[in-house]
Amino acid sequence: MELNENARVDTSQVEDRRGSGGGGGMGVPIPIGGGRGGIVGLIIAVLVALVGGGFGLNAATNGGGSEQGDNTSLEQKCSAEDALKQLDCRNTLYVNSIQAYWRTAMPEVFGEQYKPSKTVFFSQNVSTGCGAADSGVGPFYCPADDLVYIDLTFYRLLADQLGAEGEFAQPYVLAHEYGHHVQDLLGTEAQMRRQQQRDPQNANALSVKLELQADCYAGAWAKNATGTSDEQGQKIFKSITDQDIQQAIDTAEKIGDDAIQQRSGRPVNPDEFTHGTSEQRKQWFTKGFSTGDPKACDTFGGTL
């Protein structure tokens, strides 16, 4: 993967709340198996939240306020010549690419206009429209305020504790979360929640379908990422290699429900799956990438 050093890093698409003090208080419960109790170790809690995409937050809390970010430092850093050496600037550029893709793809594919969403960088804890959250929740999307949240130190845990060391794991994670934003805009998430209420016995299976669709959307972005540009028409990516795509597939494999259960020392129990097995996650990311077509991501249309 090679980013274009001439592409402008648009920091208006993120909100930097690092150092703001966050939301304080208790973190949001992890929406699996009764919450954090019974989850072994912080990394397992983080990974469970990742595959959950943050959607459990909406059901787990009663909402909450949010503090304002300060992008001054980020703007200065990301306008410097060495901006792409900085983790936060690279991730901002990934966000720029993902949203540039959906601004075009969503009206073309679904006939709906795309509404941009900011990504919030936070440290340790944060207040959201879905309630107070901390870093243990991992990256997530909050439907209540239409924002993506991430503590960038998550990537260190992802690499050190799970072995997902490749750089392309990072845009894959962000593209998955923006897949949830697209689902929110299209009404898919709300429809799925209503189905869960009508058919609680199949709530987990419905959640799996939502998560796998977000993986597929991430794959569709990856296929088209080299065609995305900044506002001045500069390409954001110079290249994305087969190795990069393999890094995303490897990450998807390592955060499947079965892999997480095994890593936590628990028996693999398909009845508890809410996010998809390793094989399913690889399959649906690959389907999105191979077709490049979000319409191919109809996980709700049949068997997985």
C-alpha cells in the first residue's frame, strides 16, 4: 500500500478529542454473553467490541452527551511534509478515502445520498450519543450520533496481542465501521433491530448478518480505494497490493467469533455467535472485494 503524499489530509472529517478528559465514569458494557464478566483479558474485550461494530452500544445505554474536540494540533501535524508518517494523519486519510468512495457509490448503487460522518479520535474514555465508552470497547459506530469512535492505541493491541500487524488492517477496521454508517443511512440497522425484537430467538443470527454485510462493504471499498481522490482530484492511494488485501483477510479471520472464543479459553459455541465465524468474515470481505459491488453484500437475502 502506498499513499499519495500529494493528497490533502482533510482533518475536518475527524474530531480529535484526545486529551479532552473523555466521558469519565463507567465504560459501556460489551454486548456479548452478558457483558465484560466472563471475558478473559482486555484484548478479548476489545476484540469482541470490534467484531460487534459498536451496535450493541445503542441497546446497552440510555444515550449521553458528548464533548467537543480540538483539531488544532492535528491540523498542524497533517499539513506538514511528513504528515503520512503520523498514525493519526494516515488514519484521517483512510477516512477521507472511505467517505469519498461512499459519496459516489451510495447514490449510484442504492439511489440514496451519502451523509458524511466524522471519526472521533479519543484516549481512554469518551462521551457519545450512545453513552459513556472507554478504550476497552474498541472501535465502534454509534447510530445515535452517527459518529465513528476509535482510540488509535487499539491498533497496537491488534498487532501485539492478535498478530494482525499489517498496515492494511487499519483501513479495514475503519471501512467496517463506515459500513455500519451506510447501514444506518439505508435503514438496514433499524430494520434489523425491529426484526430482533419480533424474533428474539434469532437475534444473534440477525446480528451476524449485519456484521458480515459491514465486512462486505469494507471489501467493496478496498476494491475501489485506488479510485478515490481528495477534493482537488489528487488520488489518495498510489497503490494497494495483493499483500495488503491479504492483511485485511487475515485480520477478518482473527476476529471471528470462533477465534475469539478460542482465544479467551472458552469452548466454541455457535449459539453465542453474533458477528460471524472467521471463515464467514473472510468470505464476505472477499466477496465485497472480488465484486467491488455493495449490492453483492446482501447477507440478509439467504443463507450465509
